[in-house]
Amino acid sequence: MVTTVLPVREDDAAPSTRGLVADRIAMVALFVFACGWFSWGIKTPSLWRDEVVTATMVSGSPIAIFDVVHHHFDRVHFVYYELMWAWTQVFGTSEVSLRAPSLVAMAITAVVVFVVARRYVSWLGAMCAGLVYVLLPSSTRYAQEARSTAFIVAGVAIATWLMLRAVETRNNRYWVAYILLMSGLCFLNLLVPLALIPHAAYLYRKVTVRTLALLWAPVFAASAFVALISVHQRGQVAWIPGPSLEQLLLGFGSLAGGALPALVVAIGVLGTVVWTAVGRRWNEVGWILAGLLIPFALLAVSYVKPMFVPRYVMFVAFFAALAMVIAAARIHVALPVVAVVAVLVLGWPNQTLLRTPASHNEDFRAAAAFLQAQTTRDDAIVYATPTIRMGLDYYAPKGLPAADPLAVPARDGLLPGNAPCAADSTAAFARVWSLVLVRTADVECTSGKHLVSRRYFGTLVLNLYE
């Protein structure tokens, strides 16, 4: 195997004991700050429909989870559901408990940003890189979500660090850990091999082609296996539109958490590209910039099968935070601080918005509270999708006063569904409440009744017919 070591930092070629202690203190401080920042307002937004599925799935047994994903949907999320089932057996299924693993994962990612950046810049620059990552609104969004996105981001970040250590130390144990982690991540997201783009750029001329094949064969095999067992459920992603330039631009905005934070990142990255090109530093930091090509690669994949959903490659933010700060720190010590302030100030409106009740799309909590107060036994509720019923069941575990004429008994509490909508399904009820999602058709089960009111709970629409 041909290997080379990482470039020496400009500020200290051999860190002193004092420097190492300072780095460790910074890592702990950054982790604590990230946990506190992400904890702010974590209970305020209602679970949205994907999180509700997580809550419903973990309420059953591991065997029941397997049965549902095998026969119905979400094979690609099976491992995540089983991990979350184990977690909730100890910590429960409250909103905070369901979201806490994502919070910790994102905080760990911030520490890895610091560790990787520290190989290139000073203590201050590395700390600013970690803070930029924490302060991106997109980091907050997925730190406060009970889904696998944060796990994948943290996993890719750690795998990147393992790769750097493997080359730096020539210790094969790091390669084994790298292979196991990257292969395992494919069972959370089959698009994880896209993270190999920056890895390939880093390993170019550092390892042989044969070594790369040995390293990546298990990763591609794991991804292919997940794709193969999930192919019959491909209808779950049928909603994803075809690729377009507009999608790409919106995607970059989503990866940063808003248009203004994305502008800050774009300026920082552009500065890094210029700095790298002028100084011919492609061998040094070009691999980090290669990480920003991942959305373009996903867009290319989408021409074969539409898959361009920014959260699927949220790990791009890890490389973006590194790219925009490393050059800034090497140009002037104050520039990384400017970057932190810019991300904080321009991202503040989005940060506060994320802490509002309906920021996670559907506000099932408010809808459940309203229906508990407004409905009676003479009313009926019909749900456009099983997921909507899951959301109401989570926030009203003892049930709502109104009847549910279309409900099919849930098997193991995991799979509520709708019975066929007959013409007389709701005829005997004085009022019919219909719950649908924005941009979806209403439930045609109103037996000639007339729409008298409409309320919005985020992207959840509540119609009343009399």
C-alpha cells in the first residue's frame, strides 16, 4: 500500500502537551454547546409524519417491526427502527426521547468537524469550523428530528476521520473500522456510497487501485443489497420529482437551512476554491471541495431514478463547514470568526422558525388538542392517509371523542389503515371532520354534506362538513 501523511499544520508542526489538552477541552466544550444549542426548543415542534412513523414503529416488538417493513414499507429504515426500539425501551417514546439520539449524533459531528479542521488550521479556526456546522439551521433541523439523517451524517464524518487516521498512522485497524462503518451506514441509507467521492479524491495516489477495491467492495455490496431488497417498495419514493436546475439550487439552500445561510456558505466555499487554485493546493484540500460535488452526483443519479432529496445527502454540510473555514483561517485569523457571526446572524430567522410549533410540517399536537376539545360522539373523523391517523393516535393515545368509521384495526399497533369508503360510511353522523395533507385530495366520504370550515395545522388541513 502506498501512503502519505497529511499536510502539516501551519500553526504547530508537533502539538505540545498543552496544545493537546486545549484541543480536548475545545472538543468537550463544542460538544456541550452543540447539545445545548440543539436542545433549545426541541419539544416545541410537533412530530411530523415521518417522525410519527418512527414513533409508531417502535411501539411494537422487533418481530412486528420486521413484519411491517418486510411486507409493507420502509425496508431501507429497518435497522434504524430496531435501534430506536432498543433506545425507547429504556428512555420511552416522548418527543425528546425520540429526538435525543439525533441531537447527540449531530453534536458528535460538530466535534469531528473540529478534529478534521485541526489538521489544517489553528485551534481558533477549527473551533470556528465546528461552530459554523452547529449554527447552520439545517444542523438544527435534523438534530431535532426522530429520523436516521443525523446518524448518517455522524457516521460519514467519523468514517472520514477514520480514513484520515488510517493514512496518517498506517494502522490497518482504522481501515477495518472504516469499512465496517461505511458498509453499516448503507443499511441506513443506500446513497451513502456518494460519500466516497471526497474519499476517493483524498486517497488518489495514496493507496493503490487494488486497495481501493478491497476497501469499497463491501460498501457497494451493502448498498446494492439494500437496493435489491427494497426494489419492490420503490413506490415510496414515487413522489420525488425529476431533476432540474431549480431543484439543485433549492437543494443547496436546504442543505444549509435557508437561502441566506446558503449564501454565506457559497461565499466561503468560493473563497476556498480561489485560494486553492491560486496556491495550487488541490492536493491539500481539494478532497474537501470534492465533497461539495455530492449533490451534483445525486442529481445525475436522479436522471435514472428521481432521488434528489437534500436530506438524503445531508453529510455534504460536513464538508461545506470544513471548506468554508479552512481557507479563511489560513488567509486571516479573523475571517473564521466573521464566518461564524455571518451564519449566526443570517441564519437567526430560520433558527427561531425551527423552534415554532408547526416548523416540522404537520402540527399533529395542535390538531389533536383541537379535535379533543371540539368533537363529540356524534361526530366522525376520516383520515386521508394512515400516517395522519398515526399522528393523531400519538398525541391522543386514549382516542378522540369522535368515531372513526373508516378505521381498520391496527395489527400490533403498527399499521393503522383506512377501510374502503362506502357511500353511507358517514351518513349517520351530524358532522364529519376530514384530515388531509396540503396538496392532497380530500377524502370523498362526506355523504352529500357541505364544507363549512377549514383550519390549517402546518401542512395538515382539517375540514369540517355538515
